[in-house]
Amino acid sequence: MSNCDTCLVRNRAICAALAPDELGALAKLGRKQMVTRGQTLVWEGDEALVVANVIQGVLKLSVSTADGREQIVGVVFPSDFIGRPFGKESPYGVTALTDAEVCVFTRAAFDGFAKEHPDLQHKLLERTLDELDRARQWMMLLGRKTASERIATLLLEISNRLGSTSCSAITPFLNEFDLPMDRQQMGDVLGLTIETVSRQLTKLKEADMIALPDRRRVVIKDRRRLENIALAA
Amino acid sequence: MSNCDTCLVRNRAICAALAPDELGALAKLGRKQMVTRGQTLVWEGDEALVVANVIQGVLKLSVSTADGREQIVGVVFPSDFIGRPFGKESPYGVTALTDAEVCVFTRAAFDGFAKEHPDLQHKLLERTLDELDRARQWMMLLGRKTASERIATLLLEISNRLGSTSCSAITPFLNEFDLPMDRQQMGDVLGLTIETVSRQLTKLKEADMIALPDRRRVVIKDRRRLENIALAA
DNA sequence: GCGGGGCATTGACCTAGGTCAAAAGCCTAT
DNA sequence: ATAGGCTTTTGACCTAGGTCAATGCCCCGC
């Protein structure tokens, strides 16, 4: 059973739709769980037995072909919802990109609760619609953008998502942050190889739009120019 | 005002969630509208003032870059729902690929109605979740599949979508059908050029997996083999 | 401080698919 | 039937990004 009072995402997760007493009822159904980097929460193709809220950390949703090609089809940040309610099997796997903490529910219990709480369902619908819009924007990226446009878009996207997640969210984005993924995973989000990711990053660095103090860290030095590239203008 | 009694998609569209009296109330808010091929119902970036159910025909959802590259991010068939309820501006345009008939609602009216009808929202949520899964499958295609895998996947997908739409839905797919789009549009769905689409189609034809009696018509002659290619196995 | 295992970068080369241009079908209107 | 304007196909060539192979870098344990 979770303690929602101290929950870091209490006001941003779908739980925000609930009144205190309803929240208590939902809390009885869920439990907090730690996930370590690389750990898989749900396997692609398995029956989706759980749904969850992300409290801390970043996870990926990914799909693979029989011959081992992988595509990351979603990246999930704190306060985001994970899983496929009312569903059968999960069409993608869910794996932690960083150490993470999630608030897990069995799907059966969650589905039942959701059916009784239209406000929760409404919140979930809004989130799913947003997620769908984001997926579609990403389809444009994957179908039509060049490698440098993809990299620029990814950096800005992460900057924004981390920004709106961070506690001290005065700005809606961060100009300096740690990537929640390695080069291979960047490639898997962008439909590129690790080498292309690396080359494009050095290009942006040489053009002085970003700095890369170490493997994980990114400093955005010229957001305007980066946005221009990302928009494919 | 629509006459739902004779509606072709009465039992498959989200309206199926409603009892007869509720349906009557909803019908008062909507009206049937014909759309001719090429006509745009919603412009990318415009405030999304309408939502709709597709009664007949096929429409595309598409996104463009400033410099004119286009990506089709969704293809909508009869009984599917169009639009972004509870939203601000539409992140994609909606254009008819074939002549079509839709049942349109102003977003404001629909949103209001939906808020009062949890069953309708539930149905909408399920559909949106399905749509999201489909979008993610397509991200895998756009990010990681080869040209021939993409073409095979598209042909099978259309065969399935048209199959489950057709009245005489004994089989869940059709082995012979008219493409609801031209070569350019196939390219725009698949993230390919028109030339590549054409070349890959002739390859599949030469390998005797399909026949192409005319511009639009497709006959699937060896579904098994086509599926093997599509799965990227 | 030294060695080893991972990541990341860089370089040299290759290829799937893009680009550009021409030909071939096809519909429609005369 | 025939001309004109489409869409589609085919061909020749090019290039962005993939592949393969070093090399470099960083971190950690000894």
C-alpha cells in the first residue's frame, strides 16, 4: 500500500483527478516498487497484468523484430502512466532506462476501479490523447526527418520533458541535463544507428549549439538554432 | 440531424455505447456531411472545432514540415472516430482520400455530451488506446523496417482494415481490394518516395505474391509469404 | 599508477533508397 | 479514334546513413 501524501507526483499523475477518500481506496490497490536500470517491468507480447504510475526515473516502451532490430516507441517520465488498461497483451515491452520508482496496480484491480470513477477515466483519456499526438509527431520524425533534425528534436524534447518534471519548474525546459539513455538507446528512439547519433552530436558540438561535458550530460548553448533544425524549416 | 437508425456504422462506431434515447440526444448535436476526395476537413494547426465519426470512405491524418515534406500519421476507416476532443489545436490535418461521408459534431457540443456519458468516454478511451498501439507499431515500421517490409505491411494492414469494415465480414481480411490511396500517398504513409513504392510493388508482383490488375486494385496471391516479409522475420 | 571492460568516437567503405529524367500507361474530352 | 494531361513505371546516377573496424576515453578495482 502506497503512501500518497508524500508522493512526488501526487498532483501531476492521473491520481490528481481523485478526491482524498477515493485516493485512499486506489492506494489500497497499488504498491510502490523500485526498478533498477535495465530491469524489464513488462515483456513485449506478454499479457499485460499491471499498469503503473511513474514516480521517479525514466522508462522506455520498445518493440523488436524477430531478427533483433529494436525501436523505442515511447519514453516515460515521472507522473506518466504506464500500461494498457482494458487490454489483452502488451504490444511493447517496458524497461527502465534509469533506476526508477513506480506505483503498480494489477490491471484487473485498476480496470475495476477506473470503471467506477469517470473522472479518472477522463484524465486517462486526456493523457492517452496527448500520448497519441506525441506518437504521431514522432512518426513524422521517423518517416521524414534527417539525422540532424532527429537529434535536435530529441535533445529539445528531453529538455522539455525533464523541465516540466523537475521540482523547481520555473522554466518549462532545462538548458543543462543528463540524458536518461545511452547512445544506443538514442538511436533506438530515433531510428538511427549509434554511429550516426555520435557523428551528429559531434557536429552540433562543433557548431557550438551544444556542449557535451561528459557521456551523459548535455548543455544547450543555442536553443534558437537547435529549434530551427528540429522544426525542419 | 442524423438518422442513426439507418447508419451504416451504428453498431461499430463509438455510438454503440449509447442507449437509444441517449443516441437520439447525440444525434441532435451532429449532422451528416459528404466529403469529396481531396477535401480537407481540418487543417493542421487550426483550432480543432469539430470531431466526427466516419460513416463511409477513407481519410488521412497528416503532418507537414515547413519545407513541404509530408507524413501521413493515420488512416481512418468507416466507424473510426476523428478528432481531438478536449483539445486545443489539431496537430494534424484531416483530408479525404476517397469520397466519404462523416457524422460531424462541434467539439464543444461533443465534449459536453461526453462528459455526461461515461460509457461513451470509456469507448473513446478504448479506441484511443487501440489507435495509440497502432501508431506505435507504425513507429517500428518507420524507424526500422526496410522498404519491402513496409510495403508488405501496408498491403496487409489495408486488407485487414477493409476486411473488418466490409459488410460481408465473413473473413477478417480481403484478398482483393482497391487501394484507398495513390502511390504518392502510400509513400507518405510509409516514409518512402513514390519511386520506391512503385519499384517494391513490381518486385512483389514479379515474385508472384500479389497481382496489380490496375492502378488501384490489389490481389494478394500469397498471403503467407507476404506476412513473412511484413513481420521482418 | 596500471590494466581491463565498457561505452563512445572516428574513419573508410558500401548500399538502400533518394533524385532526376524519360518513357509508358490511362483516363477523359473532344 | 485521338490529343492531352494525368499517374505510374523504369532507368541511371547519387548520397545520407549504415556497416565494419579501429581507436580513444573513462571509470573502477587492484
